[in-house]
Amino acid sequence: MKFFNIEKTSEGKARAGEITTDHGKIQTPIFMPVGTVASVKTVHQRELKEDIKAQIILGNTYHLYLRPTMDIMQAAGGLHQFMNWDLPILTDSGGFQVFSLSKSRKMSEEGVKFKSHIDGSYHMFTPEKSMEIQRQIGADIFMAFDECTPYPCEYNQAKTSMELTHRWLKRCIDWTEENKEIYGHKQRLFPIVQGSTYSDLRKISAEVIAEAGAEGNAIGGLSVGEPEEEMYRITDEVTDILPKDKPRYLMGVGTPWNILESIGLGIDMMDCVMPTRNARNAMLFTWQGVMNMKNEKWKNDFSPLDEFGTSFVDREYSKAYVRHLFVSKEYLAKQIASIHNLAFYLDLVKVAREHIVAGDFYEWKRSVVPVLRQRL
Ligand code: GUN
């Protein structure tokens, strides 16, 4: 069975496809909920599958390595077994999380030495170590060990960092060729394009990554504080170079409108903590725009949470009730909002896919993006 099949290419770069893994199929374009520590925060696996209709979720090497540790992960038989999730999983490789979470770290050619944000203990991630951990986690798709540059980033720093990422990729590939899967299902390694906001560096990186011949490719180093237009420009330039017949994953993106614009630029997979993190802060994304559920204006509004929503929380609870839960700091508020936002993101990519198949994606996107951005 082929890993990636393109069902329909629209008039532009958007495409509708299907990824086949040993844990099932993924309809692309797809949004992947983030389950950093073997849990999509506040959401049950049953809800993810049945109400949100998630087709693949993310896990994080950095967090799972520190806790519960790989002894527990291997004793459980890998992450699918440990968290009772039998659909596809993708893991990020650790470097990006070391940079955003560990207060103390030291980079070298060898890898990155860092201090745990949990207990202050010291650890070393190398490309080989990241691959070993990701074999022990057993995700269907796993990521090369890279360095993500901050924004803004000096040209020379971006170039040096990108070259290091390319040397690390070679070490990731060598290690994974010598050390096969341990749980009996296939794992695919995706390399990551870097190069900050510099077109010439992005071009070099995309060519190096394409040359590696992986079954899918990712774009990193974006959505790190650069203007949206810069992110779209770089994505557009990189997707022009990455192979057309392989899935393209844009890491850490983004808002609902970022998702639609990225799909328009030829992206097939995306992940972001935004729907869950913002849900816990009372921000709801809907087809009508963005709602702050702590706002006084919902106090007496007994209409359904979201009349166009696809999940049970949208029909079964009112805006006034959810506002009350947030104002009262009830845990249920965060659960309801997280289910809503994730179900909305999955609905968003599903409808986008329908428009790609129907051949009117760009026209539809143009009309819907300004509405999605509205503050209600
Ligand atoms: N998540 C968001 N951006 C990145 C990136 O550039 N690299 C990795 N490994 N993960 C990311």
C-alpha cells in the first residue's frame, strides 16, 4: 500500500490526499491535535476519536523521555498501547521543545545538553538519541532532530544552524537505517526544512531535504513570531521545491485562517497547541469568528454554544452556561472549550478538503477567511 495518494489537485497548489499507516488512514489536509505528555489536555481519547474525529495526534519526545521515561514506555509496549490510542501518532524530535522549555541548554555539533524543566537533572539529546527515543515511543511518523531558529535571526546564524540541521539529518537517517522498528509496525522519518526567513537558505534547505528521499517532509522554523505574510511567503517558496508526491507538514501552525492559507500553499499536515491552549483561556474558534467566553455579553445568551458546531458540547450547552463555568473557574469549562475547538479545527480541514475535491477551494477560502478572523 502506497504511503501517500493524491486524490485531487486543485487549480492552485492545494491538494486532497490520503496517508496510509499501519494504524489507519489519514485524509489530508489534516490538523493534528497535540498530545504532548500522552494526553491531549483535558480531552479523553474516546472523545478525540468519536466526537472530535481526530485522525492522528502528536506526542513529544522531550516530555515523554523525561516523564514517564522510556523504561515505562517500553514496558507499556509503546505510546499507542500506553495511552490506548490505536490510530496514527506523530512524534516531534525534542530539539524544539528543549529550546522552548529548558532554561539551560548548550548546543554543540554533537547535540544539545539541557537541564530538565521538571527536576533540574542534566541530559543530552543527539540526533541518534532522539531517533532511539522515537523508536521506543513507536509513533507512525517521527521527526528528524533539528534546530529551530528564533525570529528574528541573523543571516549567518540561520545559515550555520541550517547546515547543522542538515548534518544532523544524515546522522538521523544513518541511525534509523541501522536500528529498525521495535513494535512491529512501520515508522516513517520526516526531515525538516529550516533557514529562517531567508529565501536563498530556504531554497538550499528544501533541496537538501527533497534529496533525502523521505516519504514525507516538514517545514520548521515558522510561526515563531514572524509576520504572517513572511510565513506564507516562505511556505510558498518551500512547497515549490518539496516533492509533489509526498505529504508536506507545516510544524506549529496555527490559527484557523493560517491553516486555510497554508493548505492553499500546498500543505497537507499541520499541528498547533492553539485550539487546546486558547480553549483553556476561554477563546473559542468558530465559523462565525472568535469568541471570548468570559465576556459579559454571553451572560444571558442561552442559545447553543455553537449552532454550526459539530460536537455534542456545541448542541448540549449554552453560551451562558459555558461563560458561567469559565467565570467560576470550573474544570468543565476547559474540557468543553477544548472539545469544541478541536472539533472545529477538524471540521475546518474536512470542509477545506471537500472544497478542494469540488474544485472551488480558493474562492471558498477568500470568502471564509475574513469571517473566521472576526471577533464576536
Ligand atoms: N515545532 C514547531 N516548529 C518546529 C521546528 O522548527 N522544529 C521542530 N522539531 N518542531 C517544531
